[in-house]
Amino acid sequence: MGTGEVTTGDRRVDALIAREVRRRASSLQLIASETEPTPGVRAAMASVFDAKYAEGQPTSRFHGGCEVVDELEELAVARARELFGAGYANVQPLSGTAANLAVFAAFAQPGDPVLALRLDQGGHQTHGSRANFSGRWFTPLHYGLRADDELVDYDQVRELALVHRPRLLVVGATSYSRSFDYPLLRQIADEAACILLVDAAHLAGHAAAGTLPSPVPYADVVTFSTNKVFRGPRGGVILARAEYERVLRKAVHPFTQGGPSMHAVAAKAVAFAESATEDFAAYVRTTVELAQDLSAELAVRGLRVVSGGTDTHQAVVDVSPLGISGVDAQHRLSRAGIVVDKAVLPFETRPVNEGSAIRIGTPVPAALGLTTDRIPALADAMVAAMATPDHAEHDRIHREISRLTTG
């Protein structure tokens, strides 16, 4: 997790770095979108490649001196393609959001209909939020979950796709803990004659490790972040059928961004190689085991887990049985040294900024060696922390959490 050494020469920044190191070391990070980068990834991020401007494509750059970074980017692309069996890969996107922006730009025109999972039932802001490019420049349509089991309503997906004929059918989520039926979605996309985009931000690591099916054989395009279950840098990737190479390449550059962050490309190359190993697969399996065990233990203690469990590294937990909101739960857990996100339920009754749930994620605990035998004690601590506003009790639990995560 880093040693806390300060080397920037800027006293104020050094102090903030040291504070963040202490914060992470003294609390348990249960954020589904965060991971713990490997030493190799961190070394690449701090390498000389951070100084190189490489606007353009390998062998076709706008700046001189790109011989080495051309080889670097080609290496990262080759590793990404091999890892996922993809016809085309673009490793330049600066984030998962940037990757989605490029895909929208490649296949849709302003005003075109785009069909995606409802944001208040797990969808991401780039899937049609009115505050985001996807909802301001395009016409968002949304499918939802079934009320009885809180799983994707594929009948509704098909109905909406056939009625509205969207340009893009977007699959993926930010707080949905289950896998998707990719063969069925491929069939629906074919029937509606639309591009199937799978935003695998939370699922690509599972696909690489073999813990969940890969969307790559079924989707026209797959985007993902390298900083969630992947133990890579903050960044994005686009995978696609080979026939879409030209339109996607131009959508990334020059349409949506300039020069890539070559130190991040180096770190992605490292992460792709590491993700092909058994050590990575074991880590991803651990994220799932921890999430499933923690979900089950919280359910035993009276909290409801959305959809009854999880297939992945994350889960959404209804905290309303404790008489509190999601934001209350987030704040109480934070004071007790347990960092989570507030969340909304699929059929939420509270305001969105409050929510009735929390989203838990296990990539960081898995990376740092938390074992399943400690999960019952963690569940006890979480429920105890959420059940009281007493700061003294939160301090006691915080000390307990420090022993739980380090002992």
C-alpha cells in the first residue's frame, strides 16, 4: 500500500500524501470502484513515460521521439487483445467514462436513442444521466429490474429495443451485483439492429480471471476501467470487433481526446500481463468469496441484500431495517473506520442523495489479504457501527477494525 515516504519536495503535498497513506492504513476500504495497484503498476506510473507526449497512433504521431512509446503502446494493445481474445483494442482512453464517450461518438449522432439500465437501479452516469454527455447529447431510454427478484428484466429490454430501435444497447452497471445474459442480449441487439456496447467496468477483471463469462465474444464493443477489480492504473480500455477499428480509433483521437498518458499505458501493459496469471485469478476469486460471505453475514444479521446476493466483488445492502438512510450508514461506518458508498435501492423511496442502502466492494481487502474467516467479525462491527450515532462506540469499533485488518 505504499510506505508513506515523501519525496515530492513540496511540504504541503508530502503531508497530504502521508495523511492519505495513514487513512488507508487505518481503515478498511470497501469501495467497489477501488483497488490496490500492484508494485509493478505503481512503478510504471512513476516512470519516465509520464514525460512523453505521444498524440496520435503508433507510427503516426504528431510529435517526434515516439519510437519507444510506439513499441510500448503496441505491447499494451497486444496484451489486451490476447487477454480477452479481442479483434481490436484501444488503450488510450483516460478513463472508463472517456472510453464510453468515444464509443457513443463512433456509433451515434446527437439525438439518437440509446437504451441502457436505469440509473436509479444500478446504471452508470454515462448511460443516460441528464447531467452527462450521454443524456444531454443523446436521447436516453432505460430498462429496469424486475420487482420480484431485482434482476434485469430482459423482456423489457427486448420490448424497448424493438419499439425504439436505439442506436446503442448499453449493458453494464455501477451498482448491480449480478452477471448479464450476453447471448440473449446479442440476440436482442441483432433483432433491433443496434450496436451492443457492454460497459464491463466492474466485470472485465472477472472475465479475465474466468470467474464470470466474458462479454467479448458477444458484444460489438466492450469498455472497461483498469482501476476497479483490475489492479491497474486509473484508465480506460476499448475492446471491439476488428471491423470497428477505424471508427473507434478516430473517435478516441482526435475526436474526444488528445495525447494519451503514456505512463498509464505502461501501467496498463503491466496490468494485462499480471491479469493473465493464476495469482490474479486467485485474487479475483477472493473478491467474490469475500463479497458473498459478507453479504450472507449481513443478511443473517437482519439486513437485506439486493437481488439476494452477488456474483461479483460488490453488493448493495438495504440498511433501512436499522432505521437509517444510506448516507447515515456511510457516515457512521466511516467514523468506525469502514469506508463504503451510500446507494439507492432499485425501487427507492428516499431522495437519491440519501438512499436506503450502501454499496460494499472487496477488491482492496482481497488485495491486502483479508481472509474469509474474519468476515463474521467484520459483519458484527458494521452492524454495530450503523446501529448507533455514538462517536465513542465508533472509536471503539475503529480500533477493532484496525486489529481485524492487520492481525
